[in-house]
Amino acid sequence: MNTQQMYGMSLNQIATAIAAVGDTQTIMVQGHMGNGKTSILKILADMFPTHVPCYFNCVTKDLGDLSIPSLNTDEGFVTFLPNEEFGIHHGKPLIIMWDEWTKGNQSVKNGTLVTVQEGMVGTRKLPEGSLQFATGNLGAEGVGDTIPAHARNRFTIVTARKSNSDELIEHGINKAWDPSVLGFIREFPQILQGFEDVKNPDDNPYINHPKAARTSFITPRSLEAASNILKKRHLFDDHSLTALLIGTIGDRGALDMMAFVKLADQLPSLESIKTDPMNAKVPDSASAVCMVVYRALGAMDRDWVNNWVKYMERLDKEAQGLFANGIRANTYAHRSVVMQSKNFTAWAMDNNYMFAADVT
């Protein structure tokens, strides 16, 4: 692990850094493929609602997509007008994301460096307060990412660290990922290792590795895709579902995830918990119970939170602690809904120790 990787930053930390210095210094975000770098634009857009987001995919663009010449016949010179998609014509500050900059062709790289360094697109200056950042994969991944020396000196290059299992589960809960995927992540945290942590690719058959020819593999992006497939599992038989998962997260990941899909059959329906919490089924398997908790966290609503607490009190303390940890997360989307529940308040007072330390 090199020094830059040792000081890897979370996506939220990187967004905060861009918010602070992105108007004067362009940050280049390098990281593993499928690790959510593109989501930084959404984070920044939420932080700066008055700015205009601009996504520029450097792989699919050519130099002419930056600006085009416009002839001023009255005065006899040419100006270069920015592409409409930059949104300069709105007169508001921009948030420009130069996505996959490290894979762009050389003319695009050279053209964007003018904007990176001078804050100009063509002959137009970016609106005051505009932010810029760029993204790319790690060069060692072997997928064609390069940063010439003259460009390195114009960027501030940081590494986006990989999410750990708790962080990804938290993200998945807020995005209502299928509970089978969340249970799988909890059981197999090694799926989030980086290839640089694994010398022999056979030691971790789940991930992408430059020394292994794997058609599909696990990343946060492919896990989200697997979740989307599993939400429609009722449309597929087991053979077809397994084939789709193999093509999404790889053979080893798919076969292990199918075990959690089978466990999902043990889960009580949300409707049974909402309407009859004292008689709704409690699964025998600890992994299935965890999936019940994850599903509830993702689907929590004011109308049934009190009944969920009644049901949760029938679960073991580890499962209750898992729910407590979930709502403690600052990013948990339904936190206020849970906190306003009378039943939850009473339960929390009786189990306040769960909010002082994790239950394991």
C-alpha cells in the first residue's frame, strides 16, 4: 500500500474537500472501478442547490464537444463558444465533473486542462464560484487509465478508499437494496477487498484482479445491479436467476448469494409485521433475522414503526442491536420517523446501553 492509499478518503470527505477548494484547485479522484465515484456529483449538487451540475464523460467526448468556433464577421476574429451542456448560459455557478478523465483521448485531456487550470471553456470564463473535479480508476487496475506528468502537476490527486461492509450496508439500506444482498455483504466482508490487498487472486475469487481473467466480479456498483435483479426474482426460476447473478457479480459471488436468496423465503412479509406484529413469523436462522432487520430499516415508515418495535422486541438482543446501529447512522434516511415513535422511545430507554457501544 502506497502513501496515497494509506490516506484514502471516503466519498463524503472528498465531496467536502471539493466544496472547500474546488473553485480554485481541481481535485482528481482516483479509485477502484464501481466504487461510487460518480455519486460525488450528486453529493455536491445537494450541498450546492443553486449550482448547475454538469457531467462530462471524457471517454465519449471529443475536443469539439468542449467548444466550437464562432466567427465574428464585424470585427474579423473567431471566438470559441462553450458547449450548451456546460450550462454557462444559465449564469449560475457550475459543478463540473470530468468523469473518466484518465481514459479520455489526449486531445480531450489537453483541452480540459485549460478549464482545469484557467477556469475557461473556449473563450468564456466559468461563473464565479464554479467547482470542478475529475475522476479515474487506478492505473494498476489495467483498464487504460493514465495521467501524464504535466497533468499531474495541475491536479490535486486523492484516492477514494473502498467502502467497508458497514458503510455499504448503510448505503444499501438507504437505497432499499434487496435484503439478500445486505445479508450477503454482512456475511462476506472480504468481497470489498481491493486487489492490492490480495497477492494471489485465488485467495479472493469475488473481486476484480489484474492477474485473473474474470468476466464479472463484485463491486458496490455490481451489488446494486444484483439487488435490482433480485427485486424481480418472482419473474425467474432459480436457474435463470443464478445465471443473471453470475453475469452480474461472478460465479462464486452468485452461488454464495443464492444461499441468501433461499433464506429470504423464511422472512415474514412486511404486511404481516405491520398488521400482526405479535404473531408474525420470526425466522430460525440468525442470517435471516438480520435480513428482516435490514429490510425493515430500508422500508421504515411512520405508519408502522410502532408495530415494528413490537415485533423487534421478539427478536434476540443481537438483532435489536443491529437495528439500533442502523438508526444511529447520521445518514440513515428514516431516522426522524423512528425517533418520533413512542414505542421506540420506550424501548430505547430500556436498552440505552445499545446506543453507547455496538452489540456484537
